[in-house]
Amino acid sequence: METTQFKQILFGGDYNPEQWPKEVWYKDMQLLTKADINEATINVFSWAQLQPSENEYDFSTLDDIVELLTDNHFKIVLATSTAALPAWMAKSYPDVTRTDFEGRHHRFGGRHNACPNSPTFRKYGRRLAAKLAERYGKLDNVVCWHVSNEYGGLCYCDNCAKAFRVWLHERYNGDLGAVNQAWNSNFWSHTFYDWDEIFPPNDISDAIGPDNATLAGLAIDYLRFMSDSILRNYTDERDAIRQFDPQTPITTNLMGTFKDLDYFKWAKEMDLVSWDNYPAYNTPFSYTAMCHDLMRGVKNGAPFMLMEQTPSQQNWQPYNSLKRPGQMRAMSYQAIAHGADSIQYFQLRQSRGATEKFHGAVIGHSDTDQTRVFRETAALGQELANLGTETLGARTPAKVAIIFDWENYWALEYASGPNVLLKYVDQIHRYYAAFYRQNIAVDLIPTDLSADDMAKYDLVVAPVLYMVKPGVAEQLTAYVKNGGHFLTTFMSGLVDEHDNVYIGGYPGPLRELMGVWVEEFDALPPEQSYQVAFNDGTTSKCDLLCDIMHLEGAKALASYSDGEFYAGSPVVTQNSVGDGSAYYVGTQLEDSGLDHVVMNFIDQFNWEHYDTPAGIEITRRQRAGQAYYFLVNNTNNSATIDWPVAGIDLLSQTIVDKGQLSIKPYEVRIVKKAVEA
């Protein structure tokens, strides 16, 4: 299932009427209908109510909620409630609760509190999902299943240790010697002689810290195992639902660049991707856009659901600023511009107690529709109702792809050195932001695409591709030989899938493709930077890390102007391979340097791009001969831009001509234009 296949833009969000008396429900139906809300996500955290004891189930309250929503013509996204355990289960079956990194076995409490390898949890989770599907799966207005909620968190208990050994046995074909070799276990006398000598790498075993381990290969395998284990919890419930409901899409809400789970692997098991967007007051607009594009990318470019955002403010960040007037609308359209086919909130009614009582909602503690937040929500609801199905299923045409790889993410940040400030997502975002500043569409892709799959892109970028897994270098080389263009950076091609260094010089299996040999790299402290000079006279500062490299067929595009003993040596290079080129950037360039690199590619490929003030973006989605140009002002500032296309603004139903266009704070336009097939 490649698209959301909804018949309308779902506009709603998490609703928890079980926290309120019934007279409040009836009032909510009036208020939510007034706001043109058409969907409610229910039953997210109701396990204790649905199953008050081991062999007792009570669906009476949920029956009433479903009936009320159905009578009031709401679509339902029905959750399985398995994101938090009931107390009786933890009391009777202690194996269901987690053991944390410090080795402490937890008591009942919190959420994300289940051990993914607990047989008890798996049994009762499957059973509850099946009962829900049997009871509600045939309802026409149940349009999506929502399994658990925001999966995450690791466990290091004895059940996980046993399951990890089974996972390793399967991965390494029962060969303990292969495990020792993969983990380089001769280091510090770590050779394993029996499977039961292997334990999860936490604070009381083989970890040096949460982000560092004695044997990085072991730690990376444990993250692979944990991601697979938690994914199995999802597929357990998905398969239980499918016994009774063969058609309704099934999802779980992801969390952008969340580190613990390999979302490319997860998306293969999901009918559609949904995610929760909670930027902080100072999150760059480009970062939010990148997360949207990543969530689109993990499902091969298919539209996604925006499952959660807040209409006003979060409660769990250090500084929970309100969204300014118009900002919630702009953020919602930014999501649609980057591939969302739904706009949903956490939450529809604000809780009166517990940890999320100050998390924003459509209906706040004032319990009225006479609030700014409600009025803005209702205005957006009316706009989305008028927009109808225009943009549903539309795709984003991109000629640039950036590789994002969770295993690389884990490996790079487990590495002890060379610079504590080197972070994977930061490096991905730096390159993404350079394209974003020129309003160039970007797909985020996995490492396992074939050369043929990459051929639709003019340029594939892989910042800090530290881990190069089997077959990746070969596919990248074939892509370039066939006319593609590839760019990678410092800290690339260093290790294999087990985090063992490729011997023979950096960048390992990419060395021939890049046409350079990196002899060593210099880690710079935060107060230090050097200068880079491009061949055309452009200069840029650089910092963080400086490769000291030798040309092996590549030509230098830029060199260090200073840098002590490596001043004058190449730092940005190009290597012609077949019909394409491979580019290497051996340092962290400042933004102006990255902008210069991107502008050179724009000149080379003549990409569609737009120069706009910071925070104002132009994005395009396309389907069935129609292009939809989204203009979103993410800022509280007015501006004038050079608008590129003439067409009809779907929001105002007015004609928009090419040329100078005045933009108000947080203004949004969606301009429709016919395009050639």
C-alpha cells in the first residue's frame, strides 16, 4: 500500500474521552464539529480500562466512545492501547517490565515500560489487538489502525540477553568464531567461548557509556537486535489485526530522526508511515522540513500521516513557547507541502491532571470555543475541507537524494573519537539545509538502493558515510559510471558493517571511486577554524575535522589556505568515473562554503530552485498532470519574493501571477498549475 488512500484529508487527533464524564463528550462533539474536525484517534492508553484483570475484558466504555463518534460522523484511527501496561500485569508477571542501562529492573509505572522480549507482554499484546480488531474492524469509519504509540527505549534484562543470543546465532549461522571475528574480540581479551558468555552492553557489562562501548560491533548488533525486537512487537499486533480486518491500513507513529529504531526497515512492515512533529522554539525550519522528508523517504516517497503536533505548545521541552498567531497553520501546511495527507494533533481536549496537563489542545482548560487556538484550528479545518482531495496522494519530484542510514548513525556515534562534536544527524542536516536554502527538493534514501534505483537522481549525497556495508560501494560506483553524481565527506568509508576499519587507507571501499587517499584527519577544538579556498577564488571557513588527503586521479576543487603543516593540500575534489563524477569534501565547511558547492551543482544541472528570504520556502508536489506549489512563510516577518509560477491559489481561490509577491507573517499559498505529463 503506497499511499494513504484516504478519501479526505484527516483533520483531528488524539482524543481521550475515557478521562472525562460523558456529559463532556457530548459538548466535545459540538465543539469539534464546529472546528471541522473529521477524525479522532482513540484508545491510545486504555489497556488498564479494557483489561482490568488477566482474564477479564471490558469494552463497554470504548463501545460508547465509538458509537458516539460514529453517530457524529467522525472517522476513527483506532489504537491498540499497548504502549503502557496495566498494573496487574507488572505485579503478576515481573518479566514484562524493563531493565535499564544501569541494570535496574523497573517496577510498574511510566510508559514505554514493556520489555519487547517478554513472552507475557507479547501474548497479551497480540490478544488485545485481536479482540479489538474482531470487535471494531468491520466498521466503515475505522480508517486506520494505530499500533502502540511512539515505540522506543531499550531493555537489558535476562529475557533480552537470551533472545539476543538466539538473534546472534541466526545472524552468524551458529558460528561463535564468526561473532568473535566480527566484534574483533581479541581486543582486551574479550574472546567468547560459549554463547551464554554474551550479555547486553549496558553499564554493568561491556559499555563504557550510553554512547560508547568496549566492542562497538557488539553494541551495534545489540541496537540492530533491539530495533528488530521492538519491530516484532509491532508485527505481532499487526498480524493479530489482520486475522479479522484484511484491509484497513495499519501504522504506528514514528519520530523523525529518533535514534533507536531503523525506520527504513520498519517502513517495510507498515502500510503507511505516520509521525509526530514537535519542534522546539528554536528548531530550524530546515530541520523540521528534513524530518518530514525523511518520513516520506522511509516509505519510498509515499505520502505520510502527520499523526501528532500541538496546536499551541508542548509541555515536556525545556522552554515550551506558544505558537504565535498563524504559526500552527503555517506548520500544518509545511507538513502537507512535504508529503503529509493528514493534519492531526495531540490532543483534542486538554487533560486536567498528570504529566501532560499543560500540553496544548484544541479544547483547552478554559473549556470554550472562544480562544485563539480554537479559532485558528477551526479556520484551518474549514480551509482543509474546502481543499478537499486536491493534494491527496501527490508525490514530490526530487533530483537530489541524501543517504540516511540508521546503522551508520549508531556506528558513528559509538566511535571513540575523533571529535565529541561530530554527530550524524547534524551532518545530514547541514547538507539538507544547503539545498533547503535554495528550495531544492530532496529525497532521503537508504543505503541499499541499487544503481538503477538511484539513476533518477542527478546527485546522491552521503555525508559521513562512516560505515560502508557490503555491496554499497559497488552500487554507488555503478551509479556514477552510468552518469550519476555522488558526493561524500570526511569520516566516510572507514569501517565495515561490524565497525572494523577497512585496511589499506581511507576512504576504504570508496577510495577508487573518490580518487583520493586520506592519510589522516585532524580534529579541531571548537575555538579553532581554518580557511578553504576554491579554485574560483571563493573562500570559506572550515572546522570540526580536516582530512589530510592525496589525489589519486581526482582533481582539487579547493585547498586549505592554512592548517599548519597541511596548508595547500586538497580538501574538496572531483573524480570523473565513467559518465559521472564523484565529489569529496574533506572538512566541515561553513554554510557559505556549502552554499557555494550547491550553487555549482545548480549551474551544472539547471535545477528548479528559488531564492527566498530565510524561513520562507517553496515546495512542489505533483500528481495527474497537476503541480501544487506551496509557499510557506515559517516566520513572523513580512517579505517580498519573486514568485515563479502563475496559477490559482487553492486557499484564496484567486489568480496568482508570476513576479513580485508580498508575503505576510506565516502566510501560506498553494498555487495549482497544469504540467505536461
